Amino acid sequence: MRKLKNHLSNLYSLDPKKTIENNIIRKKEILDRDPQFFNNTPIPSWIELSLIDACNRVCSFCPKSDFDVAPNTYQKMNLNLINKLAEDLKKINYQGAFSICGYGEPLLHKDLIEIVNVLGDFGGVEIVTNGDPLKVELLKKIYNSKTSKLIISMYDGEHQIDYFEKMVFDAKIDKNFVILRNRWHDSSDDFGVKLTNRVGNIKIGNQPKIEQRGCYYTSYQILIDWNGNAYLCPQDWDRRLPVGNIMLQDFFDIWNNNVLNKYRKKHLSNQRDISPCNKCNADGKVHGKKHAKVWHKKLKIFNEL
Ligand code: SF4
């Protein structure tokens, strides 16, 4: 393995395991904090948005590789939806963060900058991209928006380090704004990602078993798709069971509804016996323990967390 020297400090590491570890550490500050409350109810610290239902790549560890599961529909999130979400978040004084990632490549959305500038008034906004649509001018625009970090997953090889570092240099932006992640690895390194089956849709690699165990995702985060449908978590690539829709309901009412509370009761009782969780092998306890603890108490769950 090449020894790192003279590279920008924004390249995590060439060891894929270290890259995954650093990714977890980066999110700790926001996901492992004490939760905010509204009406005596803990609210999320992380909202993931899927701006566009399309990706220009086909990666074997991603459900986008199976067009029967996740076809490219090119449907896009509308600015009206973002404004409605912002109104709802103002009502609860939301001060969490956003991840612009989800089920497609966000840089393919032409309103990306406007969207980020609405969300950035509430908290940090990370954009996760494969970097393919990125050029110097777009990088400058993203840097000058309310984006807090741009995370580039490099799937092709080490040569991409020089390519993106030159782009950062040419754009004359703070090098710490961009994080480069090495993800060009093969099955012997789990493709450089935290490999999961995405609720039964990915079977390759050395996958963990599906087991009855707890999950904190529903305690600290929620995912909103292009059309406003809200889902349990980014692992749910089936997208058959929305827990609400942002255009039709208030954000807080979705967050605190009976459907999500039913999942929380299961997850905080160490059960995954309802769909789609009964097909999921993800470790749901990487983040969010403090959020889980307050939900555990609020929902009066007696068995241990
Ligand atoms: S058990 Fe899996 S599918 Fe269910 S909320 Fe947790 S991570 Fe998501």
C-alpha cells in the first residue's frame, strides 16, 4: 500500500477500514449528542434527503445495480418540498444536520445549490457524491453555498486522488472543505464500504447474518425521498413502506406518529420482526445511543436497551 505523503489532509486514509472508521468518527459530534426536544419529544439530529432518483454509476454493492429494485426514474425533489420542510422544521426549532445522499447522485440535481442554501440555515449540510459531475466551477459554487462538507467517494482508483486534489487547488477553496474517500476496493475489502444487504437487495460479499437485534436509526434520523415520502433509514431500499409524506403531513407529526413509534418499540426491544427490518443485516447501533435512551424511557420499554 502506498505511503501517504504530501497529500491534502482531507484524504482520510488508503486503508479502507480506517476510512470507514473515520467516517463514523466524523458523524459522532452530531449523531451521538444529547437530542433536542420539542413538546417533550426527542427530535432527530440527522435528516437525509434523496434529491434525485437516478445515478450515473452502477456499483455492485448498491441496489442501483439492479434495475428491478432501483431503476433510474430521474424524478427530482421540488423546491416547494424543501420550503415546506423548512417551514415544518422552523416550528420545532430544528438544529440538526442534513445529509444530501439517499437513492441517487445529488450533483445531477440542477437546484442543488438553492436547496442547500435553504437547509443550511438550520445546521450543517453534507453532500455525498461520486464526484463524476464535479468540475471546478461547480465545486466553487458548492463551496460558496451553505454546504458544510463535500464528501467524494472515489470508486475508480488512486489516480482520482490527484484528479480531485488538482480540482480543489484550481478552485482555490479551503482544502478541508472536501473529504476524499477511497472506495475503489474489491470484495476482499468489502468494496471499501460498510457492506450491508440493503434489506435483502444486496447479496454479494461477506455479509453479516440477519439477526434479531436492536437498532437506533429510528431514534435519531429519518430519510426523505424525492417525492416527500419518509422512510425508516437509508438501509431501506425497498421503499415500500413510507412512514409519512412531507407534502401531506407536518414533519413533527410524521416523526412522532404511531407507525414510527411501533418501529421504535420493536427496535429498542431488540426485535426486527417486521418488514423491512426482518430482512436487514445492518448494525443499527453505530450511532444514536443517547437518542435511543430517551425514546426507550418515553415509550416505557422495560427490557434492556
Ligand atoms: S433494522 Fe435495518 S431497515 Fe430497520 S430501521 Fe434499522 S437499519 Fe433500517
